[in-house]
Amino acid sequence: MPLPPHPFGTWLFVPGDDAKKLAKASACGADVVIFDLEDAVAPARKDVARSLTLAALRRREGGPARYVRVNELSSGRTAEDVGETIDGCPDGYVLPKCEGPEDIEALAAMIRAHRSDPQPGIVAISTETARAVRNLMRLDWAHPMLVGLAWGGEDLQADLGARSNRGESGEYLSPFVLARDLALLVARDAGVLAIDAVYTDFRDVAGLRGETQQSRRLGFDGKMAIHPAQLPVIRECLSPDADELDWARRVVALLEASGTGVAELDGKMLDRPHLTLARRILGRGAGGNG
């Protein structure tokens, strides 16, 4: 499956059982809203969440793309989550606690059982268990319906029994840095979006800004959010600045005009990897981050 046609820089979770927040989702300013049927919803309200989410999906009001985060496969609720929301034509589904391509195919089969065309894409959260992290480098995660890999540190922290996933200065500790790096590498290998984790302290604007700037430097395509107030910061930090766009345009022009596949810019040699990077930067500037 090709990359999604919609912008994909900012991804906002919205509780699937909160009617007021669902009603505001179309005007939240995110590129993608994720109607959450999993962690944000208590077990007793799962049925309510499916019903409210379907109603929200059916309100075609323009605005952001709409994805649904289903419950993890081991819950026994995933098929019902898909069956009761797919008539709302979501743009995609988010699969939590995904441990490999077999899990992606399991969700894909549930989707195909209801719709064949167009098929919603799948974003897999790929680091929420120790097994998932190990499988990132052991298995080929490519799948025809996969459009993105995301990662998260909170569930992995619980699975590891770690007291924290961050150090005293706010940086991720080593197991979580590893998980983040592997998710990025595997997303690139699979040819899908790489989506960075939420920054859970939505009041800490400086911390969010610093982490999102690092996301951009590393090459992540988007970042998830838990509060609308985080969206402007994420969008600003992920968007290429004027200098980057100017560099990218010059690189593309020089290399496309070169008959040898190499060129020189400001005393530095350019070749195919620079062309790939330049085109990616220009793609972001053209709307990939909304």
C-alpha cells in the first residue's frame, strides 16, 4: 500500500467514548485524529465507545484524516472493534501491542472480511512489549496494508517492569532509545511512515519542543499527541525551515541536471543519498506535515 494521501505530521488521540471530544475532533487542527477504543476507554464502556466512534466517523465534515485504534489482539475485542466501525469508512486502523507481521495480517484479515476497496491502512504500534522490540530486527515487517510504524514507551515500561522510561533530565533511558531507533529503522526498511511517540506531559512545552526537534533530526515523519495544545508545537518543529527547503531545491536541481549522478554544492560532494533526502524534505514542505 502506498503512503497515505493525507498529511501525516500530527496525530491526536481522542477518547472513543467522549462525545464532546469526538464532536470537536474535526476542528482540532491535527492532520490525523485517532479515535481510541483501547487505553482511553474503560472496559465497561467499550460498547459505548464503538457506537460513538462510528457516529463520529459518519460525520463527513472535512478536516483531519480519521483512524481508529482498536483493542489489542489478545483482548478478544479487535474483530468487534473493526466490525462495528468499518461502515464509517475510517482512513485507517491503529494496532496496539503489535508484535510482528503476523499481527498486522490478523488485523488486515479482519478488515478484508468487511471491505475490499478502498481498504483502510494500518499503523502498527511496534514497541509495546519486549517481544515486539526483539522482533523488529528479527522479522520483515513489510505488509501490503501497512502505512506506518509507531512506537511508544509507556506500555514497554510496564512490560519491562521499569520504574521509569526517562532519566532525571527528561531523556529516554537506553531500552527506550533502542526501541525508538529500531522502530525508525524498520519503518524505513518497510517503506512506511515512522511516527514518534506521545510526549505525555502536555504542559511541558519546552520538553515537547526539544523532543520533536530531535524527531525531525532523526527523520520521523510524524508525532502523536494526547492534547490539542501540543499540535502547533509539533507542526512547527517537524516542518522544514526556509534554509532546509532552499538546500533541498538546490540539491535536486544540481543532481537532476548532472549527467554523472554527482554534483558539488558549497564545496561538498552530492550524490544519490542527498537527492533522496532532499526530495523527502521537499515532500514535507509540500504538506506532509500539514
